[in-house]
Amino acid sequence: ASTLEVAEEVAAHEAKVTASFYALYETALKEKDYPAQVMLQWFITEQAEEEKNAADIVASLKLIEAQRTAVLMLDHQLAKRSGE
């Protein structure tokens, strides 16, 4: 698989994880489980960020697809994020 294909699979997985959190949250609402709703809201917020990051990487890879060496620049940029 290409780097883009792998990134697209990651983005799809993140979307699946988000859907799972939403389903759990819906259950917590239905059951009136307020502590679970609070906890799940934190996870949903974090997951939204992860889904956005994955989508941003896919978008970047699509932009640089024609210039293979630009992947190294993207790798360098992503490596700087580990301290966040």
C-alpha cells in the first residue's frame, strides 16, 4: 500500500472509533448515566482532534503525491508534533 492508502485507512479507522464513542454516548443518554456522559464527552472531544489530524495528513499526502520527496518534509513536520 502507498503512504496515502495507509493514511486513508487510518482516517477511516478514526471515523469508526468516533462512531463507537457516539453510540456509547447515545446509550449513556438513554440510560441517564450522567457520569458516563461526562467521561465520554472528554473522549469525544479528543477523538474529534484525532479524526481531524488524520484527515489533515490525508489532505497533505494528496497535495504532495506528485513529489515523492515532499513526504520527507511532511514526516519532519509530523515528528515535531510529538511534544504537544
